[in-house]
Amino acid sequence: MANIKQSLAQAMRIDGSVGVALVDFTSGMCLGTEGGGNIDLDLAAAGNTEVVRAKKSIRDKLGLEDKIEDILITLDSQYHLIRMLKNNINIFLYLVLDRKKSNLALARRELAQIDDNLQV
């Protein structure tokens, strides 16, 4: 099992990582951040909390019982990946990737492994 700091450091080793945050979606607050470059991870975390809330709401209205694994937002130059934690439904990992330097499939796989080992 890995703690928050170790998990965020591991996420930053994913090819193309720009920044990562661990976010409590009930409050929109970051539990930890690493990297970020020109991106305000605290602001992005709060905004992505609204994305997660909206997706959960529509899932519930549709009567779907599946858990949300991840949410992907693609920009011209970046991928923004939101990974809901398996063991804590109120927390998500938010990873920003440089689109030219990353492999999305591998990044999703590595983020899932971080999720498996993260102890909050």
C-alpha cells in the first residue's frame, strides 16, 4: 500500500504527466498535488468536482448502477483524466497529460494500478 505522497509521485512518473491531484469530490478540496506547470491544480480540482457530480447525477437519473471508473476530457494539447477511487467513492485522482508525450491507454492502466495501491 502507498500513501498519498508516494502515489502522486508515482503518477508524475507516467509518460507525459504534467500534474496530478487527489481530490475529495464532496468538498472540491485537494488532498494533495504534484506538478502542474501552468495549471492551477486546486482550481482544476474544484471544477472537475462539478464534472464528477454531473456525471454521477445523470448516471443515477438513467438508473445505471455501474460505478464510474474514469472520465476523459481531451483538449488539443492535453488529456485530463479523472479516476474515481475504487475504495473511496468520494475521492478521485485527476491527472493532466501532455497529449504529444503520453500514451493514453498506458496512462489509464498505470493510474488504475496507483488506485489499487493507494491508501487514504
